[in-house]
Amino acid sequence: MEIFLDCLPCFLRQVLEASRMVTDRTEIHEDVMKEAINIIKDYQKFRYSPEIGRAVHQIVKQRTGNSDPYKEIKKENIKSALQVYPLLKQFLDEKTDKLYWACKIAATGNIIDSAIYNEINIEEAVERELDKEFSICDLQKLKRELQQADSLLIIGDNAGETVFDRILIEEMALDTIYAVRSEPIINDATMEDACASGLELRTRLISTGCNAPGLILHESTKEFLQIFHQADIVISKGQGNYETLSEQKREIYFLLKAKCPVIADDLGVNVNDYVLKKC
């Protein structure tokens, strides 16, 4: 997916917020912003928006000396998500079409995104969002494929979202592999975050080998690429993965909330719509 001019101001907002989370030193905030502006002015050198996101957030890490600026936010998000986990299971138990609502629960977890929403009450947001149905829903295609499938790869997104993805994995009852980022980037899930969510008890965890806030395939490990190409079904979570994978040749189910106009326009939906789309 191409890089849009609308994305560039968001990167500056993100890195300013991130640097302020780590330090009160105004001179560091200024240095971060100056260096980020220098990267963004050459945005055409990059292929994907998540590549720019990685570059500017690396500046925050370097200038503040903090390799995981969102660490505490991720811990709190996972803690809050685990607290609503029983409510989510109860919600699902009361539904007839459990696969539909398991997918919807997993998509609802996509609201936990510090790159876009810097303050969110997870329980209140979940209650508000759960009953919203998908604007695009290729569930029937997914159901047909599941009847013949032996393996499933889920490409994770945000740390707190992994708790919501547990419910989808439990409902699928398939040999499932869950892929995470190779190192901390914004509030995306790493191996440590996925384990904190209890996912290691439900699925096999693997690193993609990529440390961008989106999956860049040519940076991924051979092990991950083999799994990616051989899995019967691939489900990709979140906007960052959509930006880097939407033009790939293999078929992928994209499960997300369209949280910005750029992604919404590309998908042909409204901002804040939920999507389960096979591409």
C-alpha cells in the first residue's frame, strides 16, 4: 500500500508523545522532532508507512536511551484485557454464530492502539464496540476454508489485543501459529507480551523477524516465511500489517478496525468500521 501524505503528521505526533512518555527533558523532545522531520521529508525513499514509523521511533529509543518506551502501557493494556477476558468468553457463549463473534472480539481488540488512541478505557470501549457488526465480512469464505484446513497463521498486532486473539484461537480449534514482532516497536506485541497474555498455552508463538509496526516480508526469517507461504489460512490483524501485506500474492484474511481515513478509503469503508476481508 502506498504512503499517503496524511500519514506524515501522525508520525510526528506519535514520536512527540512517545518521547514525552519517557522523559520530561524538552531538549530531547526537540532533538527527536528535528530528526524525525528530516526522515519524514524524505518519505519517498520508503516503500511502506510502517518503515517510516520504525525509523522515527528508533530516534525516540536512541535519544531517550529507552529500548521499549511503551513497555508500561503494554503491561497495563494486557492487564486490562485479561480483566475483561471472562466477560468476552461469556459474551461469546451467549452467541449462536460463535465464529462470527469470535472474529468480532478479535477485531474489537484492535482498538487498543497507542499509536492512535493514547488514552483508552478498555472495558468501556469493549462494551461500546462489541455489538457493532462488520462492514465487510467474508466469514462464509473463511468457514468454507476452515472445513478443509489443517493449519492457521495469525499475524499479531498490538500487545493488549493478543488477549482478544486468544478467544479466536480457542474457537478455531486448529493447529495455530501466532506471529509477533522481533523487538519492541510502539505498542505492538512481542514474544514477551504474547506470553504475558497467556497465548503460549494456546498456540505456538513465533517471531516474524521484522521489527517494523507492520510485517515486511523481505525482512522476515526463513522459518516465518515458510510458515507464511505454507499455512492453509493466514489471518492478519491490524492496520500496520494491512499496509504492508495487502498487495501480496497469497490470499490473506485481514481482520481490523479502520481507524484512519487513509485505511478506510483503501478498504472502501467508513472510519471506525470493522472489516474481515479476504484479499
